[in-house]
Amino acid sequence: MLESLARLPAGDPDRQRHREAAIRAFLPLARRLAHRYAHTSEDPQDLVQVATVALICAVDRYDPEHGNFYAYAVPTIRGELKRYFRDRCWMIQPPRSIQELRHGINGARQRLVGELGRTPTVPELAAAVGTSVSRVREAIGAGQGYQPVSLNLSCPGPDGTGGTELAELIGGPDPAVESVPERVSLPGALAQLTDRDRAVIVQRFVHRRTQVQIGRSLGISQMHVSRLIARALAQLRAYLEGAEPVPPVTPRLRGGHRQAA
């Protein structure tokens, strides 16, 4: 049937009929290969569809001069099923290198179980695949991303009864998230400062300059810079908290005169 299909030209009216007949004839092969993955969490019908599409591609590309059809179709269908698992079935998809490493680890584990008569350790797996222990642990841990546990999973309490969700037992406050309101409000607070106070704050906390360096750039003493920073921070805090503004600093100069800050 496949040889007849290969001999027919592309525009022959009988070509489509022969093609459909060949696909129907080999559908049991596609289903059998798909059912080998029935132990996974994927829908069996989805796997059969993937295998069927691969079979159609194999029928269309097969050249009888290159050997037996089974020798060509079986690797084609298996490869498509493996690509489906690799690219479509991860809820949290790890990098390709980690997926390939997991595949190598699984093969090494099966081989070592036969050789050692027991489950191999992580260092033994690392030596078998030629990588570090940390990389093996990372690849093994990535397997949890294939079908992760729901954060809404009900966890039993000390008395054996449920009621507490997993999300309530893990994680904690994120300081970066907690500071979002302050970071959003900070530009408005900086706008309330004088130009010099804002310049002092920027030099101190953005450019990481010392108080002595700031004083030299502004022509003032280090003590005056310290007071300006303290006053500016108090003003920022007052603005963010909705309190009264802090009065300006007016340091005393020689001769009893005062200079406005």
C-alpha cells in the first residue's frame, strides 16, 4: 500500500484514497505507542492524537527505498510523544538543559539499579551522568514542576483533621512587596525637599558618597551635612506618614549670625 502511494504522482486522484487507507491501517500502531504512556497524568486521548499526527507525517514522508515502514514510523511517533511531554506537559517548565539532564538521570538510575542491586545515591548518579551533585539535585527537584502540589491543598492538623491550606504554611512576608507603597510615594516626597536637601540625599544614598565628600562638593562642613541629612530624612518620613513638616535647619555661624539652611 505504501509502495503504491509512493509511486503515485502528487496530482493523482487515487493518491488521497491510498493515503487515507495507509493511515487507517497503521492507526493501531499509533494507539499502541501512545498507550505506553498511560501511566502518566496526561489525557490518553491527547496522547493518541499526538501519535496520530506523527503517524500521518510518517506516512507522508516515508520512502520505501529507505527500508521498512515500521523502522521509520516507530521512532517518529515516539519522538513526537517525547517532545509533547518535554514541551507541553510541564506546569512549571524548567530549562531544556535540566529536562535533558533528568532524562539522563532516569536512564542512569535504571542501569545502576541493575548493577548495584539497590537505589543509587545522588553522588553515584552524578558520577554516572558526569555532572555535579548540586546539578543532579536541581534536576530531580525540577520534576516537581511537572505536576506541582496545589497551594489550596488541605493539610491535616495534629489531630488528623484538615482545614489548613498549604499556602498558609509556607512562605512569609516579602520586604520588597511591603515597601512598594513607600517606593511609589517617594518621588512625591522628594519633590517636597529643597534643591540642596534633595541633592544631599541623592549624593548620600544614590551615589553612596560620604558626608565629608558631600560637604566638599557643597562648600559646607561635615556636621552641617549630617544635620541636613537628618532633617531631610525626617521631612521624608513626615510626608510619607502624613505628619507635620520638619522646620528647616539654621546652623549658627561665627559672630552670632545665622545662615538659613
